Amino acid sequence: MADLSLLQEDLPEDADGLGVDDCSSESDVIIIPSALDFVSQDEMLTPLGRLDKYAASENIFNRQMVARSLLDTLREVCDDEGDCVAVLERIGRLADDSEPTVRAELMEQVPHIALFCQESRPSIPCAFSKYLLPIVVRYLADQNNQVRKTSQAALLALLEQELIERFDVETKVCPVLIELTAPDSNDDVKTEAVAIMCKMAPMVGKDITERLILPRFCEMCCDCRMFHVRKVCAANFGDICSVVGQQATEEMLLPRFFQLCSDNVWGVRKACAECFMAVSCATCQEIRRTKLSTLFINLISDPSRWVRQAAFQSLGPFISTFANPSSSGQCFREDGKSSEDVPAEERSRISGHDAEEEEQIGPEDACADFSASPESALEDCAAETFGNSAGDISVPEDSSSLCTLSSESHQEAAMDENDKKPANCKSAFRPEIGTSSPDSTLLDQELFNSFHFWRTPIFEIDLDRELQQDSGETLSPEGSGDASGVPGPSSPNITMATRKELEEMIENLEPHMDDPDVKVQVQVLSAALRASSLDAHEEASSGEHHSEPPEELPDCNTDQDTSVPLTSAAEESVDATPHYIHGASDVIASGGFSPDEERRSKVQDVVPQALLDQYLSMTDPSRAQTVDTEIAKHCAYSLPGVALTLGRQNWHCLRETYETLASDMQWKVRRTLAFSIHELAVILGDQLTAADLVPIFNGFLKDLDEVRIGVLKHLHDFLKLLHIDKRREYLYQLQEFLVTDNSRNWRFRAELAEQLILLLELYSPRDVYDYLRPIALNLCADKVSSVRWISYKLVSEMVKKLHTATPPTFGVDLINELVENFGRCPKWSGRQAFVFVCQTVIEDDCLPMDQFAVHLMPHLLTLANDRVPNVRVLLAKTLRQTLLEKEYFLASASCHQEAVEQTIMALQMDRDSDVKYFASIHPSSTKISEDAVSTASSTY
């Protein structure tokens, strides 16, 4: 009860200000009571007596100290169950205190008291549930804001420590929270209760959340009166989705999320953009692609700059949710290894197994799946195709589409998702073109060439279908499948109508060219206009028969729930996008890129093209003015995740963006790339790394120290991915890391020493001796002790590597250089560094003890006569606590052991007390001794 000794005694109101208790009329002596008098009186009271005395005090400070001392009181009476129950009952009475500070102080102690009750459960059964939990729940609706905040923190702490029983959560906590979120509840209390419900959902689990929390949460998302409530719901939407799972998210939460994304308050929409990745992770791939992608495009085009800023920050993480091993080219096994680490034999066996499963799918099954869900079937086929290696039988072919949008969809153009169909899907949907026999499949593989791969396919279309359009007849399923997937150049009258509509759209958008989004749309529509016009010219000149374009793509007008009007318009902006890849050959005629370059720079089907286009536009300088000044940094931060999602086969989509970021004027952007370039190298593989990342890596090596440190921290991780010849080129540049913009930046040199330890395994003994040895010896003489201590480890590891090499001449030469430069150094700090190196060599077994005794120990023992005590102190500690602990000196009686013992005896007679202490026979391993040696070794 140490705290109760500070309690103040309540004095009568008529006492004077000096605290005079009694004045004798017969004497002039004034008796002033001391605080020790009250302490002595309290010592005579029992713990419960003291608790009752000060809990009833009128002094607020006393009652606060009582609340703070409750845990100590419980520990004093924990042996008596009756006294423990009496203390808990008094806690209930103290909870009714009228002073908010007392109630807040009490609530801060409740988690500690609850933990004590949990540990003392045999003597205090059900104490928390009966006495403490009702107080916590009641304070959630307290009138004082401080009391409510402390009760909310206490409730979350109790749930996190699992101190509340599941039954109590269902019967005592959740009902109160649901009552506090009723429509007639106080606004502040309602907002706080919703926040508590969202935060406790991950702690109580899926079952309770679905039954008790989710229905009320959905109601709060539609609270029309309080936008603060909707904002809290939007901010915690991702946490709720991750708890309830995919089914509940798609059935109950997604409609509410669509409404929140179109809320009239920008703060709610901003909160939706911030949690978009978590919501996406809780949905299936189809909904993610068809609904969430289109919804996200609307947030990126939001009128509010703050919403656009949050959306662009979440764009990269959202794109990363589309990642899957089949498209990214990498997978991780249960042991945590990447597919890059899997032996070639195992990778070929896995690929062969996947190919066998793929061949078992017949055309009939594929057609059945496509009829049920064309879009999902195309996505599955695309995923299987990109998951195969270059030698697999699936060869993707390009097909393009052209779709014009009405003004209701905000004239937003985006890339169609189904523009690219693999060969296996083509054979399933159009049996007349491809076959499913193994011989024909093998023949297709053998006949593969770049022309067949990139050319626009020419389809066989029944001519009667064009005649049926005028009569209004519906196309057959086979024709609709072809038309929806591969719209080609149309008849002249349809082409003219399409061109006219495109021209009107471009005309309407031109006044708004300042907006980067509009600028991108105009470029897309202009390319589509050129493609349609040139296609019509080619058709008139060649006379070839082409398929007619679809009147409407399947996904252009997706029916949605009327409660979410935003979705249909959003889906039009992504899925019904003009596709101008078909006109790539026409761009060449106007002096553009080659067909291969044009197609490879535009085509990918891993993520919706509109999302990727928006991500690539983050490097546009105008974005920094209209959205966020640090938007390029956010782009650089998420680029490895986007690259992993797209896979190395789609690196061409990001190459130009990465080069732009690497040359950005802001060093923070380049620093972000420098810290992640090693991860990107793992994703891209050795060939793309050598071609595209090595030049940028070389540029970072010559950048500012703030950028170079990012490269330096992962130097080993990057260099180990390069070919050995390319890796050796960096040996000449390692010396440059010793030069920094600020000589006081010693952490830069310390990091260099750490990396050199890892780099030893990447280079031959000759390279280590010629290039790394000078740097290591330079670091051992650094002015900062922290750099030197890491360098001692570096030198010892270098000795180990060079000594085990064949022949060990490099190791002997290094040891001789250590003796010459440090063991005989005129500065005492150099001689002390030699002792440190020897100590590290002994501790890490870098040399066999017989070799150590021959090459290093004679020079080490000569330092016993050093004139500086710090050197002798470290020598005594090394000999007594390190060298003599080795089996070589314990089991064998040799001349080396005798020399060591004589040196120790001489040090025991040293004139310095510290040297005597560490050279003693049994030095006590106390904290004082450790501090002494640390002081002795770091005072230079």
C-alpha cells in the first residue's frame, strides 16, 4: 500500500491555512501534525479498512489514489476469498463516483485487475464476469467523453487478452453495443459504438460477427442522418470483410460498399478508397474483375482531389490482389521457397502434370463452361495459358474489339478484358478451327512462329449472318461467341456510324484536355478512329470477308441492383472499352511502332487494362499538380507488387514507367526504387534483370547517399542474382562506398561492412584478397567504434575463407598484413583492434587452434607488455575468457599452453587493477565487469 501513504487526511473546514491542529492556551508551542502521523495511523488499519476510509473521502485526489491502489489491495488479500470479494464489491460502489476523473482512473485499472482475477481463478471464481464486466459495459454510454474512451480501450484490451468469455460477449457486450447504435441513440455514442463493433470483430471471430454484428453494421452503412457513422463503417469495411469471409461479403456487404463509394460526402468515399484492397481480398476473382475494378475507376475519377489521392495510393495494392502463381510466373511452396529455387527437374515435372490436366478437358466441357459464364471461362483459359512455360502447347492469339460508349458512362474508355484468347480456348469455342488431338496439338507447337503469334486472326464467318442483321434476326450461339470475342472491321455503313460517334466524343472531350484522364481517353479514341477508318479502306481494297462487329459487348450493360446505380455505369467504363490493337498495323503506315512493339506494349489480360493504364499514368507530371505531389513515390512503392501480379511476361508494360521513376527529380522516388530493386530482380529473373535493371542499378550507385543506402542494404541480394561475370564488374565499384557526401554518416560504412560479410560467398578467394581485403582493413581503422566492431567480424570471416582455400597462401598473407598493420601499429587503437580480431577469430573458430597458435598467438602475447592499459585489459580478457576455454588448450600440454599461462601470470601482477581483475583465475561474471570492459574498449 505504498500509494496510500500519499493520501491526504480530510481536515475540518474550520482549520486555518497553516494546518494547526491544536493550540495550547498555557503554552506558546504550536503543534503541527506530520504526514508520518497519518501513515502510522494507516498502518494500524487493515487493507479493507484503509480502502473504506479513503474511498469515502471527500478529497477527489484520495479517491483517485484508491482506484489506482485497488490491484495492490487485491494482492494483499488474495489468500482470503471473502476479502477479495469484499474488495470487488467496493469497486462496484467506487464505479458510481460522481467525479469523472475517478471513474476514468478506475477504468484504467480494470484490465490489470481482470488479469489478476484470471490468474487467481481458483480463489475468485467468476469475479470478472460478475463484478468488472458490467462496469466496463456501462461506461460505454457514460456522459463523460474521457470515461467512454477509457472504457472502450479497456474493452478492446480485455478482448485482445481473451479475458472475456464467449458467452459474456454474446449476452453482455454485443447487446449493449447494438442498443447504443439504435436510431434514437446519441450521435457521439453511436459513432463510437460502431467503431468498437468494427474493432472487436476480428477478436470475437466469424460466428459472432455474422450473427450479432453484421446485420447492425449493414444498417449503419445506410445511416442517412449521420455521415460520421457511414465514414466509420467505410474505414473499417475491410476488417469486417476479412472476418465474415467471401460469401457474406459478396451477398451482404458489397451492395453497401457500392453505396458508400457513391456517398455524397467525400470523406466517406475517401475511406472506401483506403480500404479497397482489403475488400478486394475478400471477394472472388470474377467480382474483383467485373465489379470492383469498375468501381475503383470511378473513385480515381472522383471530383474530390482527396478521394483521387487516396484512390491512387490504393491503386497498386488493389492491382496486386489480381496476382496468382499461374500469371506471375512464380509460386511459393509450403517450405517458403520460391519457384526459382525449385530444381529444374521438379519444375519440369510440375509443368508436365499441369499440361496433362489441361489436356483432359474436352471441347464439350469447355463449351459448356463458356455458355454458363463466358467471361469467367475466358479468364480461366487465360490464367492457364500464362501459367505455362514457353514450351507449352497453349499459344495465345490476339483478338480485338471496338466498343463505343454513350455519354451516360461519362465517356470513359478502358481496355476490354477478353481481348486475348489462348489457343486451347479457341479450339473449344470454335471446333471447326482447332482440333483436340495430341498430334495436331504437337503440330501447332512445332509450327509456332512470331507471325502466327502476333497476327490478327481471320475468321470464317457465314455470309448469311450479315444479311440477317437487316431483318433483325438474332445471331446463333456460335456466331455470338465469335462476335463477342473477336470483333473485326465492319461493313461500311456501320463503320461510318462508329466513326461519327467517335468524332463526336473526341469533340466533346477536347475542351477538357487539361485533365490527364481526359487526355488519355482522347488518345485512345483517336487511335480507335484511325483503326476503324483504315480498316474500312483495307476492306474496300482487298475485298476480304470479315466478321461484323457486335452491336453490344456482353459486359457493356450489365444489369445491377437498383439500390446501387453506380455499378452499371462503372462497368461500362472498364469492360466496354475501345480496343484499337486491331489497327496496330495501320499505325505503322503512319510512322508508328512495329506490330510486335505496339501489341506488346498494350496487351495484357492479368488485370483490367483500365486499372493498368491509370497506374502507368501516375508518372505523368500533371498528376502531381492535380492529385498528389508524392504520387510518383506511391507508384514506385507499389511497383514490385504490380510487377509480380503481371508476371515477367508482361514486364514490357512497366519497363518505361520504371525507367521514368528511376530518373525522377525527387530523390525520395529513386530511394524507394533503390530499396526494392532486389525484389524486382527476383520477380523478373536473371535475363530481364541484366537487360533492364542493371543500368538503373548502376545509376543508383552514383546517386545521393539517401539513394545509395537503399542499394547498399540489399547489395548481396541483388548481386547474387547476376551472372558471375557481371557480378565481378562490381568489385571495382565497392571502393566507392567508402566515400560519402557526409563523412559523419558512419552508418553507411557500417552497412557496407555488413554486406561485405555476405558478399564473401559470391567471390573467389583471389577476388576477396584483391578487392575486398583493402576495404575491410580500411574499415577496421574507422573513427567510429561501431564500424570497427562489425569490421572485426568481416576480417575474421575473410581469414576463414582464405585459409580454407587451396592453396592457403592468401590467408597467410592476410594474417601477416594484420600483424604488420595492427599488431605493430604505433597507435594503441590499432593494437587493440588486433586483439579484437584475434578474439573474434577464436570465438567463431575461423582458424584451427594449431594454426592460430602458429600464426597469430605469438604476436598476440607480445602485447602483454603494451604501455596502454586498455590493450592489456582486452588481452587479459581474451586469454582468460576465450582462448583458455578452447579444448586445444585444455586437453594438451604444449609449449603454446605454457606460453599462455606465463603471460596470464604476468598480467595478474600488472600494476593496473583492471588488468589484474580480468587476468584473475576465476573472474566473476557480473554486470560491473561487463561495464568495465565495455568502457575500456570504447573510450577511444
